[in-house]
Amino acid sequence: MSQQIFWNGKFSKADYFYGTKANEFLASKIKLIKNKKKLLCLGEGEGRNAIFFAKNGFEVSAIDTSDVGLSKLELRSKEENLNVKTFCMDLNHWETSEKYDVIVASYLHMFKEEREKLFRKI
């Protein structure tokens, strides 16, 4: 089973799998990054952290393998009049020439070797 199929199944319910409240740890550290602008959320799913950071004035981009999760993020950001860029892709294939001030990830579900490769790319 692919990661996309797995996560689309988790996110296909009407409610939000992890809820809509931002990850408590990430939210508690916002003062550390308050002077930053461009923020990237990795493995963002349905967007609870992306929405939180966008509401707090960040220019937010979000990547996830689940198009279902990202659709929920896009809908919610429109409802809240926020602009969050979304990219549907497997993080193992992520490449960018764009620079970010902050990159966040919480509960990033990847195999250890894949996660280590990703962190080296970052």
C-alpha cells in the first residue's frame, strides 16, 4: 500500500484525524521564530499547523503525500481567508530551490533512513 493510499484513508473521514488545533509544542515555540517570514510544513496532512502559522502572519507552504488531507487544508484556509500554498508529493522526492526561514515537522511518519535523508536535504 502506498503512503498516499494509506493517508488518504486516514484523512477521508469528515472530521480531522489529528484535530484542528496546532501541535502544542510547535505553537509554544512561536516566539522563537516571530521575526521569520517564510515557513514550510513537512508532512502537513490536513493542515492544523499550517493554518496556525498562517493566522500568525507567516507565509506558509505545506507538503504532504495525501491529496485528501491537502484538500481539507485548502478548504479550511479559504474559509478562514488565509493563503497557504500546498504541494502534494512524497517527501522522498522533494527537491526545491526555494529558501525558507523555518521548516517544521511534527509526527513525520517516515522510515528512519528516509527521515535522515530528508533532514540532510533540509
